[in-house]
Amino acid sequence: MNILFLTPYITDFSAYDLWLRPLGLMQVAAAVKSRTNCRVFWINPLDRYAGSGSHSGSDDGCGHFHRTVIAKPECFKPVPRHYARYGWPLDVFESRLQTLPPMDLICMTTLMTYWVDGAVFTLEAVRRHSPRAVTAVGGILPTLMPAASRREIRADHHIFGAGENQLLDLIQRIGGRELFKTRPSPIRLEEFLSPADPAYPLLTSRGCPMRCSYCASRLLNPEFSQRPVNEIVTEICTASRLRRHFVFFDDALLIDKEKRFIPVARAVSGMNLRLHTPNGLHVREINAATAQALHEAGTRTLRLSLETTASDIHDRGGGKADTDTMRRAVDHLLEAGFYPANLETYVLWGLPGQSIASVHATLDFVENLRIIPRLADYSPVPGTPDCRRLQSSGRLGRSPDPRRTNKLYHLLQTSGYSDDDIKTVRARCRDIVFRVRNCHSH
């Protein structure tokens, strides 16, 4: 049986490759290759290190995608921005498809609910190559918006939640039990990364025990589970033969830190690695020992989850980071050897009920800390309490078009902020970043 694992194009007003690696799909593909005798194929048009012949950007694995401006969907007509498809040029994608044999099963993930047009476009293109293949779609869209997934994407199967066992069951139904190995082979994620890619995606846990009103982590992974330390360290040591940059995809990297992260960090200290935490760290978990472990392990991208200083919204965020906790965390990190320009924190804005004054108050606090603010545009995540608040307010339909969960659409059309509010906040954030970096350079 020939099985293609597929990552779709992005369709959005903007997109940047901040270590966007389809780790969930990689894990499912690796499990299928380990446990079956199926021929596994892989196409990821978001892989800037394969297919296009160019991967401009920083040497840590981040950079700009190839961009093609396309027509906007009708609901985006009021948004004064170009709409584009991000990923390989189409001739590269088509030529890659032509190298493949006909597929028996096509398995496509989805990455954001509002990237639905990219998913539709990608699957239809592959269907033309293998019109008789069974198709299965999993990931974010069918898990959070099952009805919209069925309505928008023409697929035979829509997989909700964790996909590994469901896909293995589907393979057995299609091809029979004889496709399965008596002894599984080792799982190797490296096979699904371009050899030129300097970054390795790493997951040490699944889910998050917090209950933030704006986050879907518990919807995507209802149970919080952690991997054994020795398994994580072995994976890092094996992958470090080819790569120096390791990107933690955990939603709760520092939860139970004494049992998991700190032992891992100490085990890899001295290996000359570069660690990155783009998802944001829980500030209340950063003490002196954690800060020292982060520094000694070689952490280069360190993003914190302050998000807001507003007490009412802070309570909806599970009490992750009040101002005193944030100050202590920053002090510990500076004492461990980080510079202010090394420390970044997310400032979440556009939340239901969040005033523009509270956004400026959070920026005031970050400015006084003399660290880097990173604006995180809120997008309504279906199934979360904050998204339900938007729906009940009438600003988002009861069964919303997945496109209307787009973060820029929400910010410009349904957040309640004026154009001047948005421009002022963005300009102020850029100014703070410039001054922190300029001060550090001197």
C-alpha cells in the first residue's frame, strides 16, 4: 500500500516560518512506517529546505515562505491587505507530485482553522494525481470544527483528535492485517525533515494542565502526559549528529520541571546545542534552578507567557503570570546570565473584553522590565470559553465560517479596536523592541 502524508499550503494575509514543522504529522507518519509494511511518502510544501532550491532566512531554521498573492475569499473583502498562498511555487509542487507513484491513501493534516482554503487547494491538487486514493484529513480543523471540516474539505475520512491509532485502524480496514509488522522498527522523525534543515522539532509532553479561556490545548490533548527523560535525551543525542537547533513544541514545557525539563537540560548541557521555546514558558515555573538550566543548556530563543497584566483576564488565563511572578522570573533569568535582549514575552491582545488601555498597561510593564515584547494577535479558537463569548455577543456566528477565526480578520473587524488603536500599539511595540536592542548593542 502506498500512503502519502501531506502538509497543506498556508492561505493568509501573512505567514512566517517560526519553526513551523508539522510535528504531529511527522509522528503519525513515523508510527505508520514503524508498524506497517506500507510504502510511506511525504510532501511538505512549507519545507523551505526542500523543493524550492532556496531557503533565505536565519541559520536557525526560521525565514520567509515563498508567497503568491491570490484572490480573497468573500468574507475577507473588507480587510485592506493582500491575501496570499504560502509554500513552494506551484511548478515545484506539481513536479514533486509527478515523481510519486499512484497513492492508495492520502493523509493530510490541518494546521490552523482559518487556513482552510490552503487545505482545500492542496488536497484537490493531490487528488488529481491519485484520483482513486482514499483520503483522510486530521489535525486542528476536524478536531475543533468537525462540521466545518466535513463541509469545506472533500475527504473520505475526517479524523478527530489524536490520529495515530485511528489511522492504523483505517489502514487495516483498507489493506488488511497482513500489512502490519510482527516487530515494529524504530521510530525515526529525521526521515521527514530535509537534510539541510538546521532545526529539529521536539515534544517532551502532550497537552497542558492549565485551563486558559483562550487556548485549545486541552481540546486537542485532553490528558497531560510526559515522556521519560531517558527517551527525550536519547532522541536529542541522536538528532544532534545532524542538527544543532532544537525547538520545543510543548505547551507546558516547565510543568513538573524537576522530573522532566531540568534533568533533560542538565543532560544536554555541554553539547553546544541551541534550544528554542517559541510557544512561551509558564512564568511561575521559572526559579533560580530553572533559569540556570535554561542558560547552561544553550537556550537562544526564550519566550515567556506574560500575555497581560489585566487582573480579570489574568484570572481567565489560569493565573499563569501576575506582575510579581513575572518580575521574579526575569530577575532569575538575568542572574543566570541572560541579557534583556535575550528575553521576550508575549503580549496577547484582541481578547474579548480586553480594552486597548489594558494593552498599553501591559506594554508599560514590559517596557519597565526592559525586555522584548512580542504582540500575539488573539484569534477566536472554536470550543474555547472566549470564542463562545464572541459567539454569544453576536460578533461571531454560532456556526462560524472557519475563515472568520483568522487573527487579522478578528483584530480589524470584530475586536472593537479602531485602526488608530491598532497602529499605535504596533508602533509602540516596535519602538520598545528597538530601544531594548539598541541599549544592549551598546
